[in-house]
Amino acid sequence: MRNAALRSVLRVTKALSDGQRVRILMMLRGGELCVCRIVEVLGLAASTVSKHLSLLSEADLVDVRKDGRWAYYRL
């Protein structure tokens, strides 16, 4: 059990160790956003934003909802 808890804490701290990922979390405080909107606001490549969102999702800091070809993220 202790190892699982440690891995969980490490995933969260890794997710929060990048300023862009913290910016994404701050953006999501206002509600659900499409990945395309996050890309637009941050001015980063879609692949970079996707990687950031993947790390945030692995840390259970965000939820994703898919609607057709679009993905929407929320806290």
C-alpha cells in the first residue's frame, strides 16, 4: 500500500512540476475546455499540449470527455 501511495504522490508532483501544466489547471478552474482552446491560449503545439494533458490525467488531476473527434478536459 505504501508503494502505491508513493507512486501516486510522485505522479502528482511530476504533473505539477511544469509551469505550462499549472497554467492548464488554472485555465480549467473556469470550467471544461476543448484541447483546441488550450492550444490556442498557450500558443503551444497540439502534441505538446496533448503530452501535458496526458500527464495531468495520469495524476488524476483532470478528467477527459470525448465528443466525436474533440476532447474536452475539466478538473
